[in-house]
Amino acid sequence: MRYEYTITKEGGESEIMKAMSWKKLFKSLLIKYPEFSGWCTYMNKKGHVQVKSFNKGRETKNDDKTIHQPKRN
């Protein structure tokens, strides 16, 4: 598999799942845990850490402005 995703549930339990893409992981995660609440962490192809949050089986938007600050000239 191309990517390793660290799946962390709200209770703090974590496991590693492998998948070829984010879409395939998302689908297999919701088949395994239909009402999943927690977050997924992985490193993308450019080496940046990505975090995706879930609440009751739906992906939630991260409003953390500290991650995506514009570059200063």
C-alpha cells in the first residue's frame, strides 16, 4: 500500500490502516466503523502531515488557522 494512516478514536485508541488513496481509506473506514468519531493522520506525497476529523461517520472541517498561514515576503 502507498500510504499509512493512523486512525485515532475519541477514546484514544489508535490503529494503523494502509490504503492507496484517501478515498479508499475513507470508504473502508466507514465500512469497518459506520459511526466513527475521531481523526486520521497521514503524510501526503509532498511530506506534509494531514489531519482529517470525523464526527459520527462524517468528515468535519478543520478551522485551525495556525496550520495554513500565508507566507510572508
